[in-house]
Amino acid sequence: MISYVHTETNSKVFYVGHSQGTIMGLAAFTMPDTVKMIEAAALLCPISYLDHLSSSFVLRAVKLHLDQMLLTMGIHQLNFRSAIGVEILDYLCDGHMDCSNMLAAITGENCCFNKSRIEYYLAYEPHPSSTKNLNHLFQMIRKGTFAKYDYGLWGNVKRYGHFTPPAFDLRNIPESLPLWMAYGGSDALADVTDVRRTIKELKSEPELLYLDPYGHIDFIMSVKANDDVYVSLVNFLQSIGGSSSS
């Protein structure tokens, strides 16, 4: 995606990501051939490590080894709107957690989005995901790593030349790459402790925006996000754009 935009526009890319988009971004930025195409990056709810994730829904799915069950069953995509997806959802929720507010069950409580629109949001969330993607995320949660996909001992040797998958070393992100990060105190996925570990491992000092009451969804759906978040984000991008064009 980054390479395509860079080629088509013949210019460096301004990258903006939220949640898993930040995992993909941070991983890509550790790669010299990719990061040289990036002008600057703004990351909402940045995730690399998931050691302190507190989402009741995700933790139960990890505990039940849902990812490995799906792989064993030959199911390549998890879609909670499919017949088997509904059965899985019922199994995860019934008697274990309140999934009447599915967004809160997955992301934790959110302070500031329009809750009268929740049925509309749930028509699209959670998005379907490939089982391999789910498995990769669960691997990182179980192992406390930020690393490439684990194919098993011999699969790793074949692909990486090592028994274990290589880690994405955040110290490889160039100090010269301008970064802006926004995170919240009520996020059950991008936990504050994990975000601060990410920040600590970077060579640079990113521009930071911390909003204590904000949860994971608030950064994109809050009724106050324009003032609370996007003014700062746009100012950051404009400041980089202005300096790079001068």
C-alpha cells in the first residue's frame, strides 16, 4: 500500500493509522526500504506490545485458544455475522461477560461517542478478520512480543533462518521520522503502560496527545474528536508538510 501510493504520487507518504493500522505502521517503519517512503506518521491508539491488554472479550478468546481452534477447523476467516461466527460469539459471551454492548466488550468503555448510534456502528463492527491475522495478534499477546508471524520451529527456519520469528525492533525506526501519537487512559486495547513502553523504545521523541477519559473508539468516533484530537493531528501534518515543501 505504501509503495503503491509512493509510486503513484511520486512523493513521500503521510501515514495516519488507528489501532491495528498502527501495528502495521510501526512494523513497517522498522524496515529501511519502507520507512524511506514515509514523510511523517500520526498514530491513534498506537499498539506494538499487548502485555497489559484488558479487553474481557479478547482475553477470553485468547484463553480459549480461539485462533488455534479456527485453524484446526480449516476456517480461514472469522466473521461474527456468519452462522458459525454467531455461534462462536454466543460461546464466548454467554455466562461469561455482557456482550450487549459489543464495542465496550472488545475495546473497553468509551466516554464520548454518540451511543444512540451504537446499533449503526455494530452493523459494521467488528470487521471480519482472517484467522491468520487473529492468530498473529494472539501470538503476540501470549508471548509479550512485537514480532513477525510464528510459523513453528521448522516453518520459522524456512522463512526466517531462525527457530523463532524476528522481533520488530522499534529502535530501528529512524530518529528523523516525525511521529505524532494520541492515546487514552480508558483504552482496553492500547493500554497506557504498553503505549509508554513503545514510546520509550523509540529513538525519537514523538509529539504526544494524552486524553485520560478517552477509550479506543473515542479517537475516531467521539463527538468531540474534532476539537480534542483532529485539530492537533492536522496541525502536526501541516507543520511537517510546510517544512518539507520549503
